[in-house]
Amino acid sequence: MARWMALDIGQKRTGVAVTDPLRIIASPVGYIATNDLKSFLQQYVANEPVEKIVVGYPRQMNNTPSDAVKYIEPRVNELKKLYQNIEFVYYDERFTSKMSFQAMIDGGLSQSQRRNKGLVDQISAVLILQSFMEYSKNRNL
């Protein structure tokens, strides 16, 4: 089975997470500069089959897209053209940054470690992917 991947795309950094080949658990890959996303994916997909990429889609409390969508959608559209055999899915990412930060506190990370925004981004990608996996399982997708 091919893996699923999650991207938490930000203006500067992108958090990345993937499933195991059986799609049982989501694990962090790390974070990369958003400008390097295309080359990162090219290298990753050359070594590991990826069936689906779940992209965190930021929404406001009233369910309208947030301002961040204006730089996320063009990047995703560019990637869709390059990887036509991979399904791209947007998935609501509300509260993932706050949940990531709380997970860091619960995990006992020091205050200086919690300032690492890249770590927050990769934990957010894991949360997005785990949530999407649950959603998919409950709907037999």
C-alpha cells in the first residue's frame, strides 16, 4: 500500500507527516522551508509511493477560509500539476497549532523547545493526518 502524507503549509515552513505503508499510524517527517517543498516532494516520492496528500486547510471560526489560503492554494495547484497520480485533499486544520503546543507541554518539552515553530508545524501535520485517517476510517474512504 502507498503512504498518505500530510502537509501543514505555512508561508515560511511546511510541516510534513506520513503514514506507515499500512496506514495505521501517522509519524512526523519533519519540517522544511516552504520554498523547498517541490524539491522535497520530488525526492520523497521517488523513494516512497504516496497515494494521497492531505493539506491542512485553515478556516476561521465562521467556517470561511482564512487569509492563509491565498498562499496555500497556489502551491497546492502547482503540486497537483506535477503529481497528477497523487490525490490531493484539503482538510480542516483549525486548532492544530494550539493542540500541537499543548502536546509539547504534555510531552514535557522545555519552554525553549516549545519556541521551535518548525516543531509545532510538524506536530500539526501529524495531527492533521491522524484526524484525516480517523475521518476516512469512519467513512470507509
